[in-house]
Amino acid sequence: MPATDTASATARVRSARSQRTAPDDTVETRTVRVKRGEQPSRAPLTPFQQWAWTRFKDRVKMGPAEALLEENLLKAHMRMRAEEYLAWVMAVTFVTAAALSVAGVVLGVLIYLSGTGIGNLVFAVLVGVLIPVGGTGLTNMLLKAMPSSTAKRRGAEIDRKIGPAMSFVSAMASADVNIDQIFRDLAQEKIYGAVSEEAAWITRDTELLGVDILSAIRAGANRTPSKRFQDFLQGVVTTATSGGQLKPYFLLKAEQYQRENKLDALRRTETMGLLAETFVTVVVAFPLFLVIIIAIFAIIGSGGSGLLEILWGIIGGMIPAFQFVFILYMQGLASES
């Protein structure tokens, strides 16, 4: 970015791996560069997130530091601090618990009024208790695991796009383009998905925060969720600091990732073929034989009404459930290609 197109602006920014601050909330002052006429921006919280932070921040600050959560939020590109995210999780859990408690009480009362006896009372109480407790616990568990799962999903997306992205990088390097310009151009190529986002963060560090390119690449290697992209960035730093040539390194990594992508595609194809055979056996042949056998027993044997209920359960429940699971799994495998 030309110097004439930038202006110095002083902004307060927190460290990416911020520790819990004292009540006075001391912050680090850093000079950043933005385009002339613009102001540094921050990731705003939604009204609900602001309410959650205001309501639960004291309780969150009483707990231990969440370094792993902070790292997962950074890798997932979820623009929230760990404290703010924990406060949001507490707020969502609180709202979910209140809603499920009302639903559990209403359903329990309806079950109790629909029958008589101690067994009906016990069942109504169990339903009224298990719905809010189980639903609240499941919601809290899923929300706490969401940054980690999002980071893993981004890492898988980076691994899928890293082969074509490295071909682009090697082509730029063959034209003797500087390393900072390569990452800047890679960040503008949105076709490479999450790889371009990682490159955009490296470009942000160099152009906005004034960090040198090797330090920015080293920081990008520490925060990326992809092991393959982390290995590539660490290799760039090692090669540059040891006096090696980056052009042969880029060409070598491009060939390596192309071979690995071919092997991954072959493994996925074999897995999908095996799943297709399993689908025919488990979802088509086995339920068909089971339905025929149960239908015969229901006709010639006793207890036909119970067997018919089992038959309807297989037809209306088991077969659609198996098909749904296979469709989701096959769709996930197909999306990785």
C-alpha cells in the first residue's frame, strides 16, 4: 500500500491472546495504519450479546482463564473474546433452561391429567424434569464445543483448497513476485475460500498493524486451524531466515499438495464405493427380508397386533432413519471433493 494512501491513526487494540485484566482494564496502545479518511473498526456485539456480557461478565471473570477457548475462537474467525463468548453461552443456556422448564412442566401436567395411577405420576415427573435438564445440558455442551468444531471445519476447508492455492502461489513466485505481494493477491482470490481468508489476515498484519512479513507469516502459522497450511507457513519462515530460495520451495509444496489431493480423492472414492455396497445390504436388503419375515409371522402366528406394530415401526421409522443417516454421510464425503 503506498504511503500517500495511508495515514497514521492511534487505536486501542487488545492482544489476540488477551489475559484477564484487572478492574482498571489496562490496554496496550498500538499504532495502526488505515486508508486516508477511514477509522479503525471493531467487531460489534449484537444487542443480545451486549446484554449477555453486561449480565454475566462478573460471573465469567470469576472463573479461570480460557486460553484454549481463546485459541479456538481465533482459529474459527469468531470475532469475540473468550469472556464475551462464555457470557453469551451462559445467556443462551439461561434462556433455553427457562423455556424448556415451562415446556417440561406443561407436558408433565398434560401427561398426569391424561391418566391415573402412581406409574403415570412418576412418568409425568420424569418428563417434567428430564426435558429441561437434558435440553439445557445439551445446549450448553454444543455451544461450548462450537468454536472447536468451527475451527476444525475451517481447517478441513483449508486442506481442500490448499492444492489449487499453492499452484497460484508457485505461479506468482515463478514471476519473481515479492512474498508480501503474493499473499496480498492470494487474499483477493476468493475462489480459494478459507485459504484466502488466512492470507487476508497475514496481509492485515503487514499493512494495517505494520508487522514485517515474516513475523506476520509466523503469527499466521500459529493461528491457522490447518496442519498442512501451518507446515507451509513455517516452511516459508524457515526457508527465508536460513537464506534459501522461496521459488523452489513453493514449486515443491505445490507438487506435494497435488499428490496428496489425488490420494485423498482416491480414498474418498473407495470409501463411497464401500458405503454404497453397505447401503444396499443394510438399508435395502435387510429391511426387506425383515419385513417379509415379520409379515409372515403376523399372518400365521399369534400376537399379530404386536408384530404389526413392529412392522410399522420398521417401515416408518428404521428405514427412513437409515436412509437419512447415509444421505448425510455421503453428502459430507461428496462436499470434501
